[in-house]
Amino acid sequence: MARIPLLQMAGISLTFGGDPVFSGLDLVVQPGDRVALVGRNGSGKSTLMKVMAGLVEADQGDIVIPPGKSVGYMEQDPGMDGFATLGDYASSGLEPGELYKVERAGEGLKFDPSRAVETASGGERRRAALAKLMAEAPDLMLLDEPTNHLDIEAIAWLERELGSTRAAYVLISHDRAFLRALTSATLWIDRGVVRRQEQGFEAFEAWRDKVWEEEDQQRHKLNRLIKSEAKWAVEGISARRKRNQGRVRALQALRAEKAAQIKRQGSAAMTLEAGPKSGRKVIEAKGLAKSFGAQQIVRNFDLLVQRGDRVAFVGPNGVGKTTLLKMLLGQEQPDEGSVSLGTNLEIAVFDQTRAQLDPEMTLWDSLTGDPEMRVSGKADQVMVGGQPKHVVGYLKEFLFDERQARAAVKSLSGGEKARLLLAKLMAKSSNLLVLDEPTNDLDVETLDLLQELLDDYDGTVLLVSHDRDFLDRVATTTIAMEGNGRATVYAGGWSDYIAQRGDVFEKKTEKTKPSKPKVKQESQPKSGLSFSEKHRLEKLPAELERLEAEIGKLEELMSDPDLFTREPVKFQKATEALVERQEKLAAAEEEWLMLEEKAEGA
């Protein structure tokens, strides 16, 4: 017996005053579908979800939802006018006998139903909206970044709930681990085209790369054909004008086809400007204790952070991760113990609240108005890595177009705000990066680039994140804050922490797909290496190759016998760069040998 679709979209077209967001879109969501909705920031994921929910009206096309079937949407910024508390909002529309569902969701998602709406943060409002949707249990759930502002335990609760629900859902998320665990199909939005694959997010990147490879091959063939036909037109058209007008029109059609092709959006041209080297010891904490009333943040806490470390802080929301960070940076005084900072520190901070961004300012003013980026006497330039750049050119490196330069920050999506904050952060030199929830709202490609930048960054990183995949990729040390003053230091990233801690957490957050191994099992390396060491070993060959290539280019440059007399400053910089890369190459080779020996020894 054929299943009746929960939602059908036919011929959907939508334009917001420029290029079409969608054109002629057909889409079907079936009962039981578990769909990842993916695409670059600004590609139209949230817009498509709002069209599906009936909150945005398409210019053309039809949407059909069968009688008796319901579609629910988790609003990013829910309107709560007329409700006194978050609980009042979350339980609105429910029958009295169903109110327990809100209480249950509130416990799992860690929001307080009694919190007054007027004093609730954006994160608390979003959790209330998610609890409302989970309690209503529609036939089709539309979830736009549901894991934002959730800690890892709440994410695990939501993962279990969605894994066991009979409802269908479409899911937007930056959290790879969440998407891999929950999805069995993928919708990919790319330049106004929506493609579907009947495999979950696990297979997305290989699929995307194959599509792009085929696209590049077709573009190459088209270019060759145009070149061939254009040559024919120039050399032979005068002699055969009358009988070859069809071929001329075909050439015009080929050129029109090429002009109509939409260029893929590239990766943001992000680079981390490393400052002068800090001392080997970056932070040393001894015997730290801190309490706020009855809440104990840490007790008897010791930590030594050395240059190059990547230290992650994990734990429930409200446990005190940001407070501990501030103590380690000397911004908050402990009740007991001491913190000493190393020498020559230049600190750059990525703030999860985006407090460094004024929503009323334009992107232009947000950059040129920053005292650390301002170029004296140049209203259209910003200082980036010690060099002036035109503000629009710099914004384009972070995938903003010229029209957005004069738009207000408040008009940006969450991912765009994150990219703007990264643009401010990366313009300044630093040797200690403090990243508080940097992954929220970023697309997969930008997350990959950020992880690679952190791999190559010559300084030290302190990281707060609830993204398990990102923690595994970046962290070399994990500090688990578990409440009641307990803060324990573990080697490696999230999976290493879980493996060292045992199965206590795993039992609390058991996987939603029994047919798949648990995180602990699937992340456990086959060799004697930890997850982070195995990941590092896989990255090292490419790093060695890059360093050798850079050394070769520098040696070639310095082989010019007249360089020193002609450009002494350039010669000096090239000499310093050569020495630095030779030192890095030697250290990388030593690290590779050590990891290889450890892997073979196991």
C-alpha cells in the first residue's frame, strides 16, 4: 500500500528582490523520513524550512499537506508576547492531560518553565520553543539548528528522543555527530537547486564532492566546445555565412549556457594572524577554588597550559565554564589559589554572545570603527595583519558581497554573524585564542576550514564547545566540569574523555541507533594512538609536504645573489621565514616518527 506523503511541494519559486532563492522546486517528505537539510550559510536552508512551515509564501507553486496531518516548526526567535513565563508559552495549545510532556521536555532540555519571558535569554527562548514542538509531537517536525545553546547532555537527550520518535523530521544542524546519528536521507541546497540523496549525512561530503567533480568536468567540456566553435566562426564564417547560421546560433546558445552557470561559492579566505611567540608556559593555575553562594565552580583545581596546547572545556550549561576561563585569563579572581600568566601573551577572544557586534551598526562600521582595526585617515580601509585592506575586499574574503557591507549587523543570519566575528578576530595578531562556542551556526565547509586553521595555528587555544566532532578534531586536552566543584583534566578530545571516563556517560546517553556502535566504540582507534593522535598522524604527511614546498620556494628566492643589496628587508624576512619553517619541519618530522613508532609498537 502506497504511503501518503506528509508534505508535497511542486513548482516552488521564490525571489527576494535579486537572484531566485528557489526556482521550480519539487519536494516530497514521506512518513518516517529523517532528513538532513544542508548547504552553505546563506544558501536558503532556513528560508526553505519556513516555506515548508507556511511562514513564508512562495511566489509560485503549491504546497499540499494531507487532511489530518500536522507540521510543526521550531522557531529561531519565537514571539512570546502575551505569555508570562516560558512554561506558559511552551504549554499553549496543549490539553491539560498533556502538560506533563512540557515538564519532561523541560527537564531534558534544561529550561526552567517558571522563568519570566521578559528576563529569558535568547537561548532559553529557543529551548522553550523546542520543548513546545516536542510536546506537540506533530507528524512532521521542522528543526532549525535545535542543538544551538544546548549542552552535550541536553543534545544527547534530544538525540534519544528524535531517534525513538515515529514522527518524520527535517533537520538543520552544524553538529556532525548529531546529523550522523539521526539522518537517513539528505537534502542539499546549492545555488538554488535542491538535490536529494537517500543516505544520511555520513555520506554527504563524498556525494557533494562527486557532484562538484562532475560539474567541473562538464564545465571544462563546455569551455573546449565554445573555444572550438569560436575558432570555426572566426576562420570560416564569411565563406559559409548563409548555410551555417544554425551553427552560429548554436555557438551563441553555448555562450548563453556558460553565462547562466552560477559560480560555486568558495571557502572563506580565513587566516589566523599569529603574533610573536609566547613563553613556553602560557597559564599555570594552582589550587583554584571559586563559589557563588552555594554553587561551587571549582575546588583544588590545578592546570598547566603550555604553548601550542588546545584545551577544551566541556560540561553542562551553567556549570561555570566561562567563569573558569575568566579566572585562567586573570579576569576573575579565585576565592583560593593562584593563576600566573606566561610572558608576551597577545589574547584574542571569540565571544559566543556576539557581544563584540553592535546589531545597529553596519558591517562596514563594525570593522572600520574597531580601534584595533582602524587605519588613520582612511575611512574605507581596515588594518589586517599589520597591512591596510579595503573594507569591502576584506568582507569578500569572508563571503560577504558588496551590498551587505552597508547592511545592519542585525540583518545577518547566525552563521553570517559568526563569520563577521571571525573577520574581526582574525585581523588581529594573537598567540592565545579563546573560542567560546565558535561552531554555532557555521556551515560544514567553514567548520572544516576553521579546524584546519587551528591545526596550523602557532599559538595556544582555549575552547568551549558542545560540538563533539569538533572537539575530537581540535582538542589535545579536555577539562570536564561536572558540577559541585569537580573539574577533571583528561588527555585528548571528547571521545578520548569518554573512553577514559568509562561508560558512565554512555549509559546516560546511549545511542539512538542500536544497530550502530556507540561513540566510544566507533571512535576507538585500532592502533595504540588516541583519537587526537591518530587524527594528527593522518594530517602530518600533508603538513610535511607543505613545509617542504614552502622551504623550496624560500630557498629559490634567496638564491638570487642580488636580493640582499636590492631588497634587504625582503631578504631579512625571507631568512626569518626560512629558519621558522625549517624548525617547524624538524619538529613535525620528529612528531611523525614518534607517532609512527607508537602506532607500530601497539
